Amino acid sequence: MIDAGERVTAGRSRQAPELEPWVHDALLAAGVALVLTLAAAADVDGSGADGGTYLWAAGLGGLMLVRRRYPVLVVALSVAGLIAYYAVGYPPIGVAVPVAAAVFSAAEFGRLTAAVLGAVTVVAVSVAYRLAVGQDPALLLAYELPGHLLLLAAAVALGDSVRSRREARRQAAEVAALVAERYERRIAERLAAERLAIARDLHDSVGHAMTIVALHVQVAQEAVGRDDAAAADALRVISSTTATTLADVRRTVSVLRQPDRGPRAVPDLTDLESAVLPARQAGIEVETAVAVGEDVPSSIAAAAYRIVQESMTNVVRHSGAQHARVEVREADGVLHVTVADDGGSGGQQPRGGAAGHGIAGMRERAEALGGALTAARGADGFEVHASLPLGGVS
């Protein structure tokens, strides 16, 4: 995302800088004034141009400086000014040329009706006047009128085209901004989900390891001087567990530091024995039953493993159980995970600790995959049951 943004910024920096709007208006004003001045100076009918002629040309050009703010007023003043110009008797400068810039501006800024009315008004007044003073109708209607109409229509069409292109660019920029915002939001959501998944994995794996270590530290402390072999076995378990957990943490940190190394390795149901090992090492008899197909999605298998691991950690920490049962089976497109023990219910802390995150984390895992999890204490012990739908998950 950062690279893409840098490329966009670099691409924009290579483009030629756009002129400010007022510069465009000033250039258009100067162009209109120059064209009208040249037309008046040509004095095609010999009526003679004076200072008023050029002042009028400058004034009509100057209207372009306010065309953005008052496009309709500019059209009205241009039409009225042209009619007054000819009424005073100044040299002819045409009909369409003096108002072409005004109707173009009105169409450019979305005042299409005003642009069309202005063009029609100036042509109609011109034709009516010239017919009234006895000019040749054939020459006027067949030769001059089509040219005026075409020029004014082209000015209106060009202005409307510029407006349409500007609107299309604006909409494209808005769409691009919305797409970029949506893309960034998705990235943020994915990062948040990944951070949550890492936090859960660390809680499960490190908490699981600490339970094993704490348990065998107690065994070693009690066995020292009385049963050295048992103490040595406990220390071997502690050493193996800490080494495995440290390697796990290092892999996770390595992936976080170098995300291009690929996805993190996640456990699955083939590792289920490692999840129940702490309970067995604590002297709890654990029965496992796994009946699933070979096409269980990796995310479902990893969630099932973590639920079993956290549940067994809680059995060791809190239950005082002698027996536990782990069942993982697939039925009707749902993976069912059950962990039950025969620990007593009197005076024990809630599973996962009174202020811990064990059951909440397991429930979040299940719900994130569209499933559900229940954890309840009964007369015979404690049972955790999760149902994870298999459909549509990869």
C-alpha cells in the first residue's frame, strides 16, 4: 500500500503543473478583447473605429474574469452589450464571435439553458434587425446565418463537453478515493484480525507451556532428595517445553518482522497428542477419539487444536480431575469438539481463571469461524463443547 501511494505521488509529481483558474480566465479575457479589437480595427464598412470601440472590446473581454462566479450574468451583459454596440453604430464585428466565449462559459459551468437562450437571442435580434433595414434575405439566411449558428452551437457544445469531462474526472477521483479508503480499511481489518490471532496463539501456546512448567516445577521441588529420578524427569519435561515454546515464539516474531516469509505455521488435528500431553504428564488419564475426514479446512483444524489445548490446560490448572475425555468428530458439515473431565465442582475457580481469557478466547475462535462454544460445570465435572461449521471456510 505504501509503495502504491509512493508511485501515485511520483506519477503526479512528473505531470506538468496545472495553471490556476484565474490564469485561464485572464488568458481568455485577453483573447476575446484582442479578437474583437482586430475585428473592429478592420473597419470593413468604413464607419471608422474610435476609442469607444476598443473600450467596448476590452469591456466584453473583461467579463471573462467573472465568468466562473456569474456565468448567466456574463451571457446577459454580452448579449446586451453587443446589441448596444451595433445601436451606437460602431464598425461591424460579427454576431457570433462577440458572445461565443460567454455562451461557452455558461455551458462550461452548468448553465446550459442560459447559454442556449443567449445564443438564440443574439441571432434572432440580429436577423430581425437586418431584415428590417432591408438587407438581402437570401444572403442573410442562406450564407451568414448558418455560420453564426454553427459557431454558437460549437461554443455551447464545447463548454458542455468541458463540464462533462471535469465532472467525470471529479467522479473518478471520488471513486478512486473511496476504493483506496476501502482498501486501506480492509488492510487495517486484516491486520487487526492477524494481531488478534497471534495474541490468541501466544496466549494458548505460552499459557499451555507455563502450565506444564509450573506443574513440573512443583513435581521437581517435591521429588528433590526423595526421588531423584522423578525430579530429573520433571526437569527434562521443563527443558523440552521451554525449548519448544521459545522456538514457537521465535518463529512468530520472525514472521512479524519479515512478513514476506509467508504465513505462520499453524497446528492441526494431527498434533492433538501434544495438546493433551500436559494432562497425561500430570497424571490425568486422557481418552481421545478423533473421527474426521481428510478435507477439514486448516483454519478449522487449527481452531479445534487450540480449543483442545486451552481446555486441557484448564483441566490441569483448575479441575483436580482424574479422567478427561477429548472427542473430535465430524457430522453434517460441522466439526464438533468436546473436552470433558470428572473434576469436582466445589470451590473451584471458573475455567480459564477468574480474570483470565481462556474461555473467552476459545469462544472468540469459534464465533470467528461461524460456530459456537459452550462451557459449563455439571455434577460430574466440567465440559467444553464447540461446533465449527466446515462449509465455506478455507
